[in-house]
Amino acid sequence: MKQKTAIQEFLKGLWDENPVLVSLLGLCPTLAVTVSAINGLAMGLAATFVLLCSAFLVSLLRKVIPNQVRIASYIVIIATFVTIADRFLAAYTPDISKALGPFIPLIIVNCIILGRMEAFASKNGIGRSLLDALGMGAGFTLTLLVLSSIREILGSGTWFGMQLMWPSFAAWKVMVLPPGAFLTLGCMIAAANWINTRRRS
């Protein structure tokens, strides 16, 4: 199989292998924290930080870590960087940290992170692993940002806390509730599938 170029390695995470819209991974935080755009962006950036740092370390140590304990080793590495991200948010953005609640610590068991360590970083060099992690993180972040923006605009009439809709706009309260998350994400996945089908035909 022909190896992807560096730019293809990065771009695959934005669309062709988007972790949420295509692989359907990380749906728990995707649905839970996307009530506002700032929450979606913060979660995406935290996950990207953990992806990048973990991919670097796993790729660096891939020939040292014994095969029998590789998953446990990956979890320890991921947990280290999740703790750093969690403490950083708690120290510098306490409101966002409180809003995201347990979903930052739960990045440790996020299938996107662990999956990329096992499927890619453990089998490739540092450069390609970082490109893969950056692409997957960017794809995850953009998806969360779009989803949370739609929900916040329609559900609250604001975007990043700024009033966006006209004063007489009647907010769709369902959009800031769990059904709104499922409905919006379902529409986004359907749209992505439709676009991919059109591209292949």
C-alpha cells in the first residue's frame, strides 16, 4: 500500500478519517460538552494536546515498550498528559474546567487517543505520528466547534457568549438539551455520508 504524503497524513483526520463523523469515536464528550462553543473548543484543544504529546512519547518509545504491556504503558502516558491539561484548565480557566466536569479526566479512556497510539504512533516515526495526531485532533476540534456553535446559536441565540440573534428570536431550548445534541450530530453525520457518497459516485 502506497504511503501517504505528509500533507495527506494530516488532512485525513479533517475529513476522510474524521474521528467523530466517520469513525464515530469520542461520541460521549462530543454529545455531552457541546452546549456552548467555548466548551467544544476547550475540549477539542485539550484532546489535541493529549494526542500530540502522547503520540510523540509513544512513537519515541515504540521500540522500548514491551509488546505485552503496551496498552498499559499507553494509558499511563495518556493519563500523564490528561492530568497536565486538567490542572491547567482548573488553574487558568476554572469556569470552563467546571463546565467540562469529568469529561477532561475521561480523555484517558477516549477511543480516539488510545486508538491512534495503538494503530499509528506505535508503528511510525515521530514526524508522521505528530502529523497524524495533529490531523485527528484538528478534525475532532473542528467537529466539536461546529456542533457546539449550532447548538449555542439556535439554543441560546449567542456564540462564544456574544449575542448573535435578533432580540425577538425565540431560542430553541431543545438544542441545549441532550436531544438537541443527538439531533444535530445525527444531521452532521448524515451530511458527511451524503457528501462522501457524492464524491465517490
